[in-house]
Amino acid sequence: MPFNESYKRILHRLDYYNYQHGLIVRHLNQGTGWDSHLDKCRRFILKAIEKYHPDTVTVLGSGWLLEVPLAEMTELAGTINLVDIVHPLEVIQQTKNLASVNLLTDDLTGGLIDKIWKETSKMPFLRKLKSLEGIEIPEYTPEYDPGLIISLNLLSQLDVLPVKYLQRKSGIADTELKTLRRDIQRNHIDFLKKHKSVLITDISEIFSDSHGKKEEQKTVVIDLPVGDYREEWIWDFDLSGYDFNRKSSVLNVVGIIF
């Protein structure tokens, strides 16, 4: 998908750039707290590469490359595609001299962001979109052979910005937004199941307040396939309580090889 200045403005209005910057700030704020999770992600990815011995590896949601064992991957695969809707400048600099690495810019919702923007923007002044009826959720389809696909901490994030935007800019009921979340996540899984794939995703976040009270919120709202191999671990996401009024949080993470 070609990204012009108009599309970049859409991402700005959806607050994507602040969201992306917030991820690296959160990582730095946690010190070494993310190290175990990042190491588990890298090991899991390498396990899948050793299983399939792919010529091409495509990472969906490559982001800041925190979880990507890029050095090892360049030795094990001929071509590596790093795909995201925006690549940080630091990543562009880091990979510019790596001949086997391609930075590909694409909307991993398959264009849903653009569809939602157009539907909300065409509403008359002081009127809000009331329903998503007629808006089909597209499946992301790359125009190349992706080889082994790695969906990297992406599944739970695909719906976040579109849903938050609709909560601000539309009058769509919460029940319909929940259905949208499920459909976005289900579409992504259906796509992965058509290929040799790796899924790494958080499935829930557990918050703890200063009194020890815990609250769990699902971040993945569909059932995940069993796959050929599966691991689970805890991501110490925000032990300092940086984000949510002194509430610390951990994420339950699942890795699945299809």
C-alpha cells in the first residue's frame, strides 16, 4: 500500500506516532524489566526458524526490533522482510546497510484504518457515524511470498487505535465495537493459518494496586489455535506503575508455531 502524506495525517489523527514513541519510552522506563520477555521472544522466533529453515522470513509488527534476533536471522535466512505501518528512524538507520533486510511499509489491518477514516470523515458536521454496517474488515494480503511469517506482539494491538478512534469520533455502541475487535483479531489468525507462521501475543493484562488487589483484562478476545508448538510466559510489562495511576501490570503472553 503506498503511503502518501494524506495517509500519514490519518495516522497522526489516530495518535499512532505518540503510541509508537510511547512504547520505547515505556521500555526505557522499565529498566531491565522487559529483558526476560524480549529474550523469550527471540528464542521462540529462532526455534521456529530452525524448525522450518525458510529462505524468507517476514516479521509483521517489527516496530523497534526489540524482540527481533536480527543478527541471527540474517545468518539463517536469505531474505528478511520487516513490515510495519511506520518504521522508526533508528530502525531505518540500523538496517540500511543490511542487504538481506527489506523494510516494508504497510497497514497490517489490510486497509481498515483508511476505511474507518473515510466513513467517519464523510459524516455531516455535528453528526456521528452510528454503525459499522457496510464496512468490511479486509484481510491483510502481501503482494509477495512472505515465507515464514512472524506476527510479533501484534494481534492484541491491531484493533487498539481504530477502536479508540471510533470511541472518540463515532456514536457506535460498545457491543458493536467488541464485535469489531473480535473480527479484526480473527481475520489476522485466519491469515496466519494459511502460511507457516509464528504468533507471539499477549492475551491478557493483570493489574495490581498498592493494596494487592488484582484485575485481569483480556487483550485477545478470540480463541487461539493450538498449533504445532506452544509456550506461555509472563511479561513484566509495567512493574513500576508508570502508566495507570500507580497500578503495576504484567502481561500473559503466548507463543504458537503453526
